[in-house]
Amino acid sequence: MTDPRTPGEPGTDRRASELHGAESHTPESQVTDTPDGQRRILTPGTPNPRREFLRSAALFTATAGALGGGLELLTRRPGVGSAEAQAADPFSRAVRPLGPYDTDEKVTPYQQATTYNNFYEFGTDKSDPARLAGSLKTRPWTVRIDGEVRKPQTVDIDTLQSWFPLEDRIYRMRCVEGWSMVMPWLGFPLAALIRRLEPTGKAKYVQFTALLDPKQFPGQRQPVLKWPYVEGLRLDEALHPLAFMAVGLHGRALPGQNGAPLRLVVPWKYGFKNIKSVVRITLTEKQPQTTWALAAPQEYGFYANVNPAVPHPRWSQATERRIGEVGRRKTLPFNGYADEVAGLYRSMDLRKNF
């Protein structure tokens, strides 16, 4: 099924390709580096920093809804830059040196990153996710992990996050509609989670499933897509160091409209691959049937690698509109990550396997 509000040309942004969810609010919190090199969230008065911070953020969601002004920065590092500089831009080079996976491009401001979203579970307009995200309750929240793993389990989101040190990643994000952003995520490598679960020799793919709950997701009351939303990766893609599970954005708890409390981030693929509000991760032997590939297989393939040389059937993918900029810029192969990921597809016809 195709979107009934088909765009007349690229850049009109009327096609779904990304998922986002409800705004979370939190008391003043920080991320700091401990002597053993681990990142820890420091929330005043809490003995278990990471877990208690994220639980507090979720509790604030119920009363604060989709308002973003009350969120505090999480990524201020002691002794790095002035407090004023950190508050103005916590992801500038002066405050936080770029990591090995970060782009040095200008970060999309928080207000734009959290109010211009595709998340059809809330509705099909760009403003629907931020407007309606207050209906999403992110605590309690569990993630079921099953399939071809030696350690299947259902784990509480706070416990899951306590398994890994949090990392910052500043990634480009390219929507299949022809627009893009630069997003500063907070989370952990997907590979770390998969290795902890010990895949069996039969595991070839990773399937992700989002929450199905029409009471919290009003968009699911309409058959716009086949619910719940499902996405997938090949196992080698999931184990790539760029593949990431995000729990925060712009140094703050992940807002609902951006996929709280847990979302996938795969920066070399179009945005619709980056499933939000994940409740299940299943390792499989067979390629998953993914939501947009089922809805419009002639337009949205399983791989969905950013490829300016392969147009969408209804518009070119050669250029993109960066949110906050005037005009269009050239789209880069694999969204600028070709040096890191092109080898994953060396023997494939990327026009056929789009």
C-alpha cells in the first residue's frame, strides 16, 4: 500500500520513512566519565545513576507530554568548556571532542529535530508526533529478545541500559523523502547487545518490532501500514560498529516523537530503517518481512542503503534538503559512510538490492 498523500516532487516531505515517539522530561542530570573510562549518568540523589535518570525521565513524560523546555543537558563533562558554552551547544568541538564515528557537520537544533518527524504510529503529518507524543508511556517498558540466541530473555529497559556504557554519536540522517538532519545521539553499539546474547550458528538476520498499542499510538487505529512496525538488518550489518541503539538525543532523554525509550540508528540507510519504540529483537535465519517493503515493495527495499544513483520511482535521490538550510545539497553514497560500509555490499547489485 502506498501513501495516499503522495508528493508531487522530492522535498515536499509527504512520504513516511522515519519513526519517532513521546517527549520525556528529566530533572537536572549529567553524563560524566569515571576513572575506569566508563560513561555514567549522574542524577542528584540517586544511587544508580543511569537507571534512575531514565526512570525519572519516563515519569515526567506522563505529566509533561510533548513539551521540550524542561529537559536538562545530560552530556556536560566536568572541566571541558564553560557552563555557558556547554548549555549553548553541548556537541561543539570545544565542549566534546569528536569521536571516531562522528561527523563534523553542523548539528540540527533540538527544536527542529523534535518537531519535524515521521512516526506514523502518531499520525502522518510531520507535526503529529510532537503534538501527540504525550500519550506514550515509556515506563514500565520491556524488550523481548528471542530467536536464534543462546540467552533469550525479556529485560526491563533500565536493566538493558545498565549493561552498557553510554556513548555519544553525531550521525547524518537521510530521509527517503529527500531531506536530512545531523543528529547527536546517546546510546550503545548494537553489536555489544548482540554479542551479549550469544547468537547461534543459524542467526543470519536481526528483526526489530515496535510497540503495538493503539491506545498510546493513535495512528495505529488506521490501516495506513501493517502494524506493528517491523524492520530488519543482516547480522553483519547489525554487528557493524556504526549500528547503534539510541536512548538519548541532544544530551537529553530520548523524546517520544524520536522513538523513546529505545530506537535503532543505522546512519548509512534511509530513515525508515531506523525503527523506534522497540519492544522485541529477534535473531532469525530468514530475512524479515519489513513494514515498508510489504507496503510498497517496488519503492522500498529491504536494504534501503542511501544511494544517489538509484532514484525512487517518483523522485530523484541525487540531492537532499538539509533541515534548517536553504537550497539542496548533493546526497553522498551510503550517506557519507561509504568508506566504512561499502565493503558489506561488494558483491551485490545495489540497483536490484535497493
